[in-house]
Amino acid sequence: MTHHIVIAGGGASGAIMAANLFRLGDGALRVTLVEASGEIGKGLAYGTSNPSHLFNVRSAQLSAFSGTPDHFDRWLAVHHPAFARSGPFVPRSVYSEYLESALRETAPVGKFRVLPQSCVGMRELEHGVEVTLDDGSSLPAHFAVVATGFGLKRDGEGLLSNPWTDPLPDNPGSRVLIVGTGLSMIDTVLSLLDNGHKGKIVAVSRRGLVSQRHALHRPLQLSTADIPLGASIHYLSRWLTDLVRTHEANGGDWRDVMDGMRPHIQTVWRNLPTESRQRFLRHAVAFWDVHRHRMPPAQAERIKTALQSGQLEIVKGRFLSATRCGERLFAAIVRTGWDEPQPFKADVIYDCRGVRRRAGQELEGLAGALVASGAARLEKLGLGLEFDRHCALVNAEGEPSARIFGIGPVTMGTFWETIAVPDIREQARQIADRIATGSRATLRGSVARLP
Amino acid sequence: MRICRPMLTMKGKYGLKALHYLSGIPQGSVAQSVEIAETYGMSKKFLDAILADLRNGGFVETRKGRAGGYRLAHRPEEIMVGHALRVLDGPLAPISCASRTAYHRCRDCEDEATCPVRLSMLEVREAIASVLDTKSLADMRFMVEAASIEEDEFLEIS
């Protein structure tokens, strides 16, 4: 019996899911990827075509398959030998091309299709899932996977421009304000510089922290037995800083500790008490991010030059709102330590506030529809939908689904560390296994019902 | 320098007993350290130091004042024995070279990478973690209850 699996969202998570289903399944399956743009692997992260927008993960970690860690490197050596030589940090634009080729390699002819639509609902039935599309039609499936990413809107908010979709300013002398100082800000600054921008660029965030740079990769070998699981965030962060201090005193680098923690982050997050997670989000997440998500050295060098020349300035403060006055925009920003907002003049304001500011807000699109219908519920911190340990969607009553799963950033609230390829492909492997086991169980079930 | 330390120190042992005691008091109430110390026959001063560590790790809370005392910071189902033990005794490691953070190399060690004892103990470490990290204070309480029932019934039969 051939099983039909529908994947909602065709970004990197959805494409990695599909490729793993074909590679790990027993062949008796058909996969429909529902993606409004009709394109594979071009979501928020890999939709960029600018070669200055690099991966901040080394190419050796980018294989779509947990079982074949050098799959990406081998592909890169054949298709982009120049990047393979200049690595290990390669442009993100090649990734959608790689995912397409990984799918071509694994998907049998006539078993895979991309549907250029949006998925607006999923309903679990006894023997399958009814997936509804935005044209009002519905798709019957045996299993469904939610791979809708961060769920951010593509268009900018009000007077704020979207750095990924809106055009760069025509006038190279224009004054640019960027709200947010994370890695999207870095990409936006690099795009502006590539475009020959000469004007001033101001980037503002509450703490004004900028991502650290990558160095040699020598992760400390940590075991879960070493890490104080279940302890408060206060205890955990002191343990981590002590470990860094000891390691540095012995001639090591703090990055070795961060990279050593990397494989354990999901376990740490799962065991972290809820109020500790809240405290982490409130007080420590900005510090964590700049150490955990680092810039490739080539990018860091260009940012450093821009900062030194004064073209780029980082301001500590809180962005309140933007108003238009004739041709110009004014942003109201309360600088840290000040009480009153100050107007910042700009010709264009980019919204690089990142993916977590939505915590607690209502979810949009498919995720919102699933919550509204009771097929899903928000996880405790409101970071996204709740899933069980094996990526099964948890419904309003707290029961995990046997047929609907989630992969990638949409599962961030449950797993925290699920936005990078190594975690996403591991989730894909788990879900593919679950679906294979589930479909065998269904078969046994239907055989048992025969008279 | 400690070359080898016992798998479970006195601190770890008393700490787990104190947590077991706290998991048995009615919800919303507190226990004073003196009653825990008397129950298990340990020194109050030592117990206070242990409870301070557990508080620091976020496993117990204190209430100050005349009606003050200690209580668990989370439900007994949510506190894992292995987690509390890491705060009391450091990394779960049967031997010091099997831990990265409380690491000590044996004085007579020739080659750590191929040491048969260390390689076996690394496996033991994972096994310890897999048992203790899934055993909650509620599970521990249940084990104790199950064990006491068996004993009673055994007496009746004989």
C-alpha cells in the first residue's frame, strides 16, 4: 500500500523532510510539497541570491542526511568547486540548488510533486489527515508534516521595509536605520555595501550586541553526565561561565565550550524548568545568541571595517515607532539610560528584529489555524506550537498526534535548537522513522480487520 | 588532589534523602531542616549546607520567618534524581577521567585514549545518566512505597 505524505512549507525544512522520507522509507510512498512560491528550499534563510550572505555553519555540517555527513561537501566539490576550495563558509544561495538535487537524487519518478498553494488547515481523521488548501480544495493524506518555518510575514510592517524582499535604496548616500543587531542586520549591511552604499547606517537594539566571529573548530567533548540538567538558569549559566573560565585558563577558547554544548542544547532546554526558560528569554537570550550564532571571519572583517570607519554605528536603545514626514522617516528610539524617545532621521528603515519577538503573539497562517481548530496548542512560553519529544503535534487536549508532525523552526518552542541544518535533518530522520513504523502499524491494523 | 572519588558522596546520599523527605510533605507546607536531620540521623549543620546547595541549584525553595522552612521548588514528578545529584556531587562519573568538567587524569595513566578501564567507565557513565535522569522524586517515592508493601505482606505470610 502506497502512503501519501503532505508537507506544508517548501523551505529548507520541508525539502530536507521530503528527501529523508524517500531515502529512509521503503519506497511505497508519494510526497506532496505544498509551497506557495512553487520553489524548493527558498524560505527565509536560503531565499537570498547575494553571494555575500554566507552560511554561518561550516559546509561539513550541511548534509541533508544524518547518515551521510559528507553528502553536501561532495555535491559542492562537483557543482561549485570554487566555493568548495574557498570554504568552509559558503554562500547560502547554493543551498536551494543542493536541496533540489538531493530530492532529484532520492525521489523516484512520479512520486514527488510541488503544489504551488498554501496549506490553511489540517484535520486528523481515524485513518489519515485531511489537508485543506487556500483554493478551498482538500488533499487526503496518510501523514502530514508542518514545515512552515518561523511563520514571519513576507511583507514589511507599516513604514518598515523587509530586508529580504524590498529593494535596496537607489540613492547611495541615503541614511539607513536598521532595527535589530542580529545576523539579519549583518546580511542587510553587507547587501548595502555590495550595492555601493556610501551613506550612514545606524543599527539599534536594546543591548547593542553584535554576533561574535567564528574561529577554529575544536569542540570540547562534553557528555550529558557533565552538564547540570534540570538546575535553574542561574545555576546553569554560572556553571557555563565557570567552565569557560577554566577552559580559557588552560589555553582554550570559549568557542570550544559553546561548540561542545551544541549537541546537548535540546536536552538542556527540555529539562530547563519553565520559569528558568522565561528568565533566559528575558535576560540572557541576546548574550546567548551572539556567542552561539557566530559570523564567518570574512563577514566579521567587513563589519569591523564599517564600524571603524564610522559608516556603521550600533546604538543601544529601544525602537518605539516610525512616522513619515514628507520624504523622510523618523524613528522614535529610547536610548538605553534615557527616559524620553529621541527622533532618528532616516530615508529607509529595515526591520531586522528577528524571529522571536513574536513570543506570546497570535500565530498566523497554518499554525494559527491549527490552534484555532484545536488540532494544536501553543507551548508554555508562546514561542510556537507544542510538539512531543518525537516531533508529533500536540493537540488542545495535550495528546500527541499519530499522523501530524512538525519540523524545523516551527518546533522551536519545544526544542529551542531547531533552526540549523544538523538539527533539522535529525528531526527529518526521526519523523521518517515514525512514519515508516506508523504505516506498518496501519497495515497490520487493516489486515487484522479483514474477516 | 583527589585521584578517585566515590560514586556517591555522603553529601549526595543525604541530599537525596532530604529531597525524598520533602517530596512526602503535603503540598503548600514546608519542613524544617531539624526535622529532616532527626529523621535520618544526620548533623543539622551538614544538612543545612546540603540544602543551601540544592536551593542554589533551583531544586528547593525556602520560606523565611517563624513558619519558615524548606520545600521543593517543583513538583516531585519534575525533579530528576540525576539532576539533583549533579548539583550535589558534580558530574555523574564513576571515575574522574570519565568527566570533562571534574576531570583528573590518573597519576599512573599511560594512554587515556586506549585505557580499558576508562573506556568501560565511559559506558558506565552513560548508563548511570540514563537511569538517574529518568528517575523522578515521585518515582523514588513509589519505589519506596512498593518496597514497604512487599515487606509487610512477606511478614503476614510467614
